[in-house]
Amino acid sequence: MSAGWIIGVAILNLFLALALSPLLEGCARKLRALVHSRIGPPIIQPYYDLAKLLGKEDLRSSPNPLIRIAPLGCLVSVGIAALLVPMGTFTVSTGTFEPPLGHYGDSILFIYCFALTAVGTILTGAASENPFAFVGASREMMMHLTVEPVLVIALMAAAINAQSFRMDDMALWYHFHGPAPSMILAALFLFLALQAQIGKLPFDIPEAEQEVMGGTFIEQSGPIYALLRWSMMAKQIVFCSVFCQIFIPWPMMGHIAWDVLIHLVKVFVLVLVLALIDVVNPRLRIDQSVRYYLCLGFVSLSAIVLALAGL
């Protein structure tokens, strides 16, 4: 790829992940309000919220420098992960999906980036020296340790089929080979894990406003809180993009404008589905969530078995 192509696609991916994520969050809020028979806030309300928080005074409950560094690390990690995901950039001339950092990182780096976002959230809560934040941080750690294996197993099944850990190779293989039992199972298990990965009900246990009053975010305000919220919104788009591009890579028109538009439509529909699940379900207890994802992780190994069998 030329340097111009890499820069252009990088700007596109960051725009989709960072600039459009508040808009999709606003659409999800509007859907939640409609289900509750309310008018709800305007769709662009998340932009107002971020702008207001970024303009506030930077107050910190603790002199620990991690409170300032960790939220920025979360947003940067999500941004790097977005550059590893092909977001509708399919080219007919080369017949490949081409994420901007596809030649410099693969799904292993992607998993590390999202692990860093979880670590950053945990460190932010632990550094705030609030007992509720400590509880939220411990819950975040437990959720990450039980949910992350499902993502790893799903991507590993795709990597076995594609004989490559690069995410563009996974998407390319599935695009040309069509539905496979191992990929269908991996997609199903990953879909069941998305709700917890993006912190939505019934798995928003680390925040749990009614129980631990926001958990890791209880002492956060101003720009620090804005970065944390923004990284969570962007994480939703990146995870949905991985699901749509690798496990539902159809249709592809071969024209970047149409392909990006189709990708956005798929992500938008998936975000609304996740928002609907969020609004109609009560929060689970942490022990229920851990048991659920431990069982899901164990069952999801069947996708790897099928992939190894060539199915």
C-alpha cells in the first residue's frame, strides 16, 4: 500500500471510531427512550456531553498520576485497535481488505490493545482511592478475565481457517469461502460476548450506578471522564466493526464509498440490537455473569475444534 492510502484509510477508520461513535451512542439513547415511552435527549447529545466535560476544570480526587495517564491510554489504545480493523475498505484491484495498520499488526495486537483499555479503566478506579471505585475496578477485572477468552477463541477460529492472524486475511478468507460451521459458531459466541465487551446491560456490572454509584467512574469528572466515556463509545464501534467485517463480510461492492456505507449500516443495525438488549434486560450479579461467561468460553472452544477439522 502507498503512504497516501495508509494515511487516508487511517483517517477514515479514526473518523468512524472516534467521530461517529457519539452519534451512534445518541441513536442508542433515543431507542432506549422510545422503549421507555419517553422523548429522550437529541441524537447529538453525546457530543454536547463530551464538549461540556472537556471544557470543565480538571479536578482530581487523588494526586496519583495514573488518574491522568490511564484515561488517555484507554482512548489511544482504542484508536490503535481501530487502525487494525478493516472498515469496508475492500479493493477490487488487489482483492484484499486493507486496514491502515494491517501490515504492522494483527489480531494479537488488537487483543492487547483492548486489554490495555481494561487495564487503564482498572488503574483509574484503583488510583481514585474510593471504596466504590475499588469495587468497580475488581468487577472490571473479573469481567475482563471471563469475557476476553470468548473474543480470543472467536478470532483464533477465524485465524485457523485463514491460516493467518491478520484481520484482513480473516475477512478475506470468509468473504470468498462463504459460511462455515466454525465461523458461524464463532460469530454466535462473539455476539453473546459483545454486550459485556461494551459495558451494556445486563453486564454493566463494573459501573452499576444503583449498586456502586458508577464504580470506576465515581471520582472522575471533567476531561478525564470525557476521555473514559469517549473510549467506551469508540470501543463499541470497533467491536461491532470486527464482528461485521470478519464474521459478516457480505455484501462487498468493490467500491470503497459503497463498501464503507454498507459497513456503517451493518454497524448501525448491530448497535441498535445491542441497545435493545440493554434496555429490556435487568443487570446480572457479578457471580451470575462470571458463571455465564465461563460456560460460554468453554462451549466456544467447539468453534476451534471445527476450524481444526476444516469445517
